[in-house]
Amino acid sequence: MTAALAAFEQAREERPVRLLQRHDNDPVFQTWMEIYGPDLPDAADAERRIAAALGAFAQGPRHREAFAAVAGPGAVH
């Protein structure tokens, strides 16, 4: 996990990208999710770099999900 976190930090290059881990108690299979800041001008490039950096650590296929706020700050009505 330490090597994967270091790879993420290097690929992130100080961009506003957060890394979350699913909160369950599976000691073998971890699920990670990146959150790309809304003001990130090069999100597609950042995603490609991070995907490439973390590919060696993945235990399954990578997939992309996109969300929009429906309530709270930033919600679109």
C-alpha cells in the first residue's frame, strides 16, 4: 500500500485530486476512488496519469463514475 500511495502522490503532481478508500474490513481487496476537483483544468490528463501509475497495483478492472451534486453546496437545481 505504501508504494501505491507514493505512486499516486507522484502522479497527482500537486493537483487537487483526493484518494479515498472504501471503509470496509476486507483485509485483502481494497477499493480506492479518486476525487478530481471541479476546478481542475486538465482532469482527463490527471486521470490518465494516475490510472497509469496505479495500474500495477490494481486487482481488478478500473472503471469511471461521474457524479453531480443534488443537495448541499454546489447542487444544481
